[in-house]
Amino acid sequence: MNTAIYPGSFDPITYGHLDVIDRATTIFDKVIVAITQNITKNPLFTVEERLHHIKEMTKDYDKVEVDEFSGLLVDYAIRKNARAIIRGLRAVSDFEYEFQMALMNRRLREEIVTVFLMPNEKYTYLNSSIVQEIAQLGGDVSNFVSPLVAEQLRLKLGKLTAETQKKNNA
Ligand code: PNS
């Protein structure tokens, strides 16, 4: 079985991620969407919440599994018998970071291949952080994330705002 890992923070998963997942399922027998901690980011959603978002969004894809891992991505890929890592490449601005990660992963495990997929160009500008920011400022994110994620963003960010206000008033 030809298995690929699609790793990321998915905080939250967007329609841009779903586009990459969809394309990956046309090439691989199994695609494991795997959440892990990016040590440079402070997550908004818990791993359990993100697992739930991704499972809900990919429920119609038989070839997709959703998982979480800690430790090195290449070691996880080996444990899962995967030979490929999928990453989405939206624009030149992604390239340097992705290039460094792909080459480092290859240095760590020569047998694991990174495959870059370009999402539909209508998602070029889309990423999870910008979705968080739009939601935080009361903007409409319904074109970028599923109704479940949009609702959870509203609840989570509303709760965070209330907590900040309480702290400021204390
Ligand atoms: O969605 P992101 O935050 O751009 O994904 C980055 C991610 C999670 C794929 C990267 O941080 C990662 O692979 N983390 C696992 C730990 C690891 O293997 N680090 C070395 C990468 S060269």
C-alpha cells in the first residue's frame, strides 16, 4: 500500500488544506493527516479539537486517516510504513521554509520523499493564522473553513476575549 503522511499544525484546518488532501488521495492509496506540535507556534485549538475538525471535514474520504504524533516526522512516517510526506506549496514565500524542511527530512531519512502539491490558486492567500485573525476581529470566515470550525472559532475566540477582559478588569 502506497501511504503518504500529510503533517501540519492544522490550527485550524482550512479549505486550502482540504484541497491538498483531495489531490493527495488521487495519487496515494492512503493519506494520513497527522497533527503535531510546531514548536514555533502557540496553538489556539487543542489536539483533540483539531482531530475532531479534521475527521469531520474528511469523513467522506475513504482513503484518509487522521492521527496525531510527537517526535520527529520522519520517524513517524517510518512507523506508519509511509514513503512520502505531503506538503502544500502556495507561493514562493512558502518555498524557503519548505525547502529547508524537505532537505533536512531527507538528510534524516533518505528513504522518505517529500511531495509538494499546489492547492487551487484561489487558496494562495489562505493560511490558518490569517483565518484566526479574521475570526478574532469579527470577520466572516465561512469561505475558508467548515461551518464546524467557523462556529468553534467564534466560541473559542469569544471565550478568550471574555477572559482577557476579566483579567484587565481584575
Ligand atoms: O503546519 P505547519 O506548522 O507548517 O507544519 C510544520 C510541521 C508540523 C510539519 C513541522 O514543524 C514538523 O515536521 N514537526 C515535527 C517535528 C520534526 O520532525 N521537526 C523537524 C522538521 S525538519
